[in-house]
Amino acid sequence: MKYVLMVDDASYGESHCLSVGCIVDGVPPGMELTEADIQPQMTRRRPGQSAITTPRNEKDKVEIQSGTEFGITLGTPIGMRVMNENQRPKDYGNSTMDLYPRPSHADWTYLEKYGVKASSGGGRSSARETIGRVAAGAIAEKYLRLAHGIEIVAFTSSVGHEQLYPATADHPTPSTNPEFLKLIDEITREKVDEFLPVRCPDDQANDRMAELIAKYKEQEDSIGGNVTCVIRNVPSGLGEPCFDKMEAMLAHAMLSIPATKGFEIGSGFGGTKVPGSIHNDPFIVAPAPKGSAAASGAAKAGIARPRLTTKTNNSGGIQGGITNGAHIYFSVGFKPAATIGQSQSTATYNETEGVLEAKGRHDPCVVPRAIPIVEAMAALVIMDALMAQNARQATRSLLPPLPNVISVQAARQADQAAKEEQQTINVETKK
């Protein structure tokens, strides 16, 4: 699978090398772009944000190397880099870290695959590589926002056993919970960041999660959790059946993020407990665009939003692998960080039993800092699908219209004609 903006994963860097970054190809020319457009998401991802994240102190200042001139994209590859300023590879060179593959880390599997491994920080398997993803995603997000008013917001929905919306008999899935649906309709990144460092947008749940993370950190242990993400104002018609359905592309992207172990979209696994009569999403007339969608480039160009939407949204904005214009929402599960300070009985590389006490600086819970990574990967998937669909529509538009062939444009023209006819009838009736 290929992400247009990432060009077959054209990112580079390891945990303790000189720099990390990416080459971003496929960016439309003529868009204003500077480091100021990218840095906010880099800052949200950076380490050392609080007492419950890794203490590694990195500024993660992004530098655009190519592909722009005078703050305007040229349509050529955009190179970006972030210098690693606080490397401490010596943390991994003591008498234990060099001897043992860390339990549930990628040390052993990378060695099996390549026959050699980076001795410090997990090398390419470190979450440090996600810097390139976040930088590329920030560019995609800017285009999506300008062109279609698309909004992408993620937040922490669980840490360990603490959940923002735990399942109940009435609501086995959040997709039937009015409070959850209201949240994903209104939540903003600014609101999410009011709940730092955990980023769970509820005072009580946020405090419980923070206490739980602090508890595991004190015990030199770690804990996992879930990130939920919503994508609003997505055009309908995106997704490529059968193998690149929108939910398949999102799952592929999310499960490529380090430490991910699960993905569910729309009603998810809880939706299996809901009867079809409730789970089915009836169609209704879509309301007029508002907010960022109404002010987007597509709206100004006269590109209409979908005429229909759904009354409920158990589908998560996708049906048959194709977007229907409703909110897309999904959750991603992250495991506990593999590197912990507790003593662990395990085997060495030379097959002897021993005890590992890992060193280094690591997050007791990766979930809060994973939020901008999830948002970035979502933006890349939507951008990729949008460019594919735009190419299809532009190519089709050059063909002569055929009789008796239903098209979206013909249906809209028929609707408009019917409305005008009804308005004429109403005027005549009043006379």
C-alpha cells in the first residue's frame, strides 16, 4: 500500500541517530507552507511534556529543506528534518541492555530479520521514527482543511481499566451513546489539550487516568490504553474497493504505528451486541454545510456536499468501504510500553537465563503522545483517498454524457429542477 504523501514510507531515522525526518511527495503546488504550519503537531508529540511522559528532552524543531520557495509549495518533494539533540546511547550499553532482547520489544525480531540491530533505543522500531509521519500529516491536514474544511481530532478514551465511556447494557458500544456522539461532533484539539498531560476530555476520567499512569510509573511499570479519533467533513465517495476500502486503509495506517494492538471503527466490537433494527443507519436529508466546511475551497468552488446523511452513525461514516459524508470515527489500542525498569526474568542473546533491569527514558503510557500520530496517519489516508477520487472524477468529466446513466451530477441537476418546479407551483398557488 502506498500513501501518496509518504511515497512508500520515505521517512528515515532511528532513536539515537543525528536526525529523523521524511521526504513528502505529491503535495499540490501553490499552497502556503512554512515550519509554523508543522511545528504545533510536532510540539504536541514531543517527549518531556510532563511528569508522566518520558523525561527525554527534545525540542523536535522541524526544518523544511526543500520543496517550497518563499513559503509556497512548488509541487516538488518536500524534505523535512528534526535534529536529535538529547541522545543517550550509553543508556543501552551497560551490562544488561546489551545482553538481553527486551521482552515484547522489537530487539529480537529485528535481529532475526536483518542479522544486525541498532544497539540503542530500539533503532528504527522506536517511536522516534513517527516524527516523519507527524510532519507529513501536518502538510496533508493543511490541504484537507483549506480544500474541504476537514477536521481531525483525537483524544484519550481509556487508560488501563479507566474508560471515558465504559460499555453498559443500554450502550454496549459508544456509537449508541448520545454523550459520545455529542463529544465527537464538538470536540476540538484546543479542548483536548486543556486536559494535559493525559488528553482525556472529561475532568473526572482524566484525573483517574493520570493517577493510574503515575502509579505505574512509580512502580517502574507501564500501562496501555486507547486513542479515539474523529474525522469531520470528509467528502463522500472516498475509498477503493475491494482491498483498499477506507476502513482497511485506516486500519493499515493505525496498526503501522509502534505499540498498536487493536483497531475498531464505528460501532466496533460492541456493535456485534446490537440488533440490526437498531444498528442500521437510516438516510435523511443532509443539513447545509456549516463552520469550516462552509468556508472551504470546495464550497467556494460550488462543489456540493452529499445530499443525504444518516440519522444514526453506527457505520462510522463508511459503508461498503466508501465514505458517506458522515463523521468517521475509530479507536486504536496501544499496549503497555515494553521497556520497563522492573526486574524481568528472560533469556539473553546467547540463550542463558537471566534478569533484565532495563535502563533509558521511556513513557509509562504512550497513549497521550500517540494522539498527534494517530491524527497524522488519518490525514495521510484521507489525502491519499481524496487524490485518487479527484483523479477519477477529473478523468471521467472529460467523457461525453451518456443517456440513461445515473450520475451524482445528473441526480443533483434533477433535484434542483424539481425544487425550482415546486417553487413555481407554490408561487402559482399563492396567486
